[in-house]
Amino acid sequence: MDSNLDKSLSDTEMHRVGQANLTPPNFVTSRSKRKRDDDYGSEISKLREEMQSMFTKIMTSQEKEFKKNAATLKEIQFSSANIEQSVTFLSAQNEEYRKKIELLENKMKEDRKYITILEDKLENMHQDSRKANFEIKNVPKKQNETKEDLISMVTYLSNTVGCQIDKSAIRDVYRVRPKKETVKNTPIVVETSSTLLKNEILKSCKAHNIKHKTKLCAKNLGFRTSEHTPVFVTEHLTAKAARLYFLARDLVKSKSYKFCWTAYGKVYVRKEDNSPVISIRTESQIEQLISNI
């Protein structure tokens, strides 16, 4: 038997054996080191510097932007002040122009009234100058027609309708000049010695047309050619009165008014037999009558 088994181990050896049995083979232990406080402080300082640098850059950028915006804002304020001054000036100028326009409009209204008064006076003068005249319309024109031919036509007509006119009662007679060369049968204007004579001839011509089936024609003026050409004896109207008479006849054509006639150069209409007589003075008056139909 092994002599070692009979030997007992001392305490020191038993302790070593126990440790040897408890420690695994090939196991190496390492000891971790703690960071020192100086390392943390340096990192914090570095972070602080970076943040401070970043804030400085941001503040610098914002300051530049603010300066730029401040300059732009000043320009805007300056422009706004100029615009406000311009608007104030234009408003004052506009008010001044408005007053001037109002004065001109009032003056124009007064001028129109005055022009209307003058036109009415002139129209009355023309009517007075024609109050003893009458016209014979659509009379064929003779070749080389003379004033004696015209006088002969008038006297022949007066004998036909039973209202004889002496040559001495004819102050003047003439054919109206045509506005176009193609128009030949222009009206013949007869100036008599009195308004009464003119009215008598018009009344006699109207009675002749009512009495006879055949209306007045060229043969009643002594024509031997184109004798059946109808002729019309009317008052010698001014251009304005002739226009009003033309428009007033539309009221009769529409059957809204029963009568339309002229007397002493003026135009009249009447709706019914017992209706009041309306004197036509303006075209707007006829338009008003038409609109009231």
C-alpha cells in the first residue's frame, strides 16, 4: 500500500487542496476599471461647447435675417406711407373733380333747357313763316319747267276743287330741290297771300277727295301726260313737324289712335271721337304714347 495514504494532511495543505478543487482550470479573472470624474467633466464641457457654438450660429443667422427683414420692413413702411399720401392726394383730387363734374352736369342741364327754348322759338318762327304756304306733292316734273308752269298748275288745281286762286294771290311758287339726282317729283311749295286762303284751298282739296271716288291726280293740275299720277295737297311743314307727323301716323296705323292731322304747322292726335286733342311736340312724347298703349 501507498505510504502516502497513511499520511494525514496538514491544515495548510487541506486549504490549498480545497482551493484547488474549487477553482476551475484555465479561468482568468479580470478587474474592471471605473471612469474617473475628470473624463465625465471633459465630455460635458465638450458637449457644452458644441451646443454653445450651435446656438451662436443660430443666433447669428437669425440676427442677419432680422436685419434683412428690418430693412425690408422699413421699405414696406416707407412705401406704405407714400401710398397713403398718394391715396390722400388722389382722394382730394377726385373730390375736386367730382365737384367740377357736378357743376358741369348742372350747367349742361341748364344749357339743354336753354337750347330747347331756342329750338322751340326757332321752330315757331319757321312755322310762322310757312303759315300761309301749302305743298303739292308727287307732281310729275315737266321738261324745262318754269315758274309760269307752276303757277298754271296751282290755278288749275284751285279751279278743280272750287277754290279759285288768282295769280295775284300767289306770292311765290317753287319746286323743292332734290337731295338726290334720282328724285324728280319733289314737292311744289306755294306761298299764298294769307293763311285764310291757304286753309280754304286745303279744306277744298280734302272735300274734293271725300266727294269723288277718284282722288286728286296730275290731270287735276292740267297734265295731259301721266295724268293719273296721284298728287297730295298738304301744309308746308317744317322738317321737325314733318318728322313728328310721320311718327304720329304710326299711332293711327296701330289702331290705337283714331285721328292724326296737322293745323297751322302743328301735329295733333286724338284717340277717340270724344277724347281730348293731344298736341305732339317731341318724339319722346310719341314714344310715351306708344308705351302707354
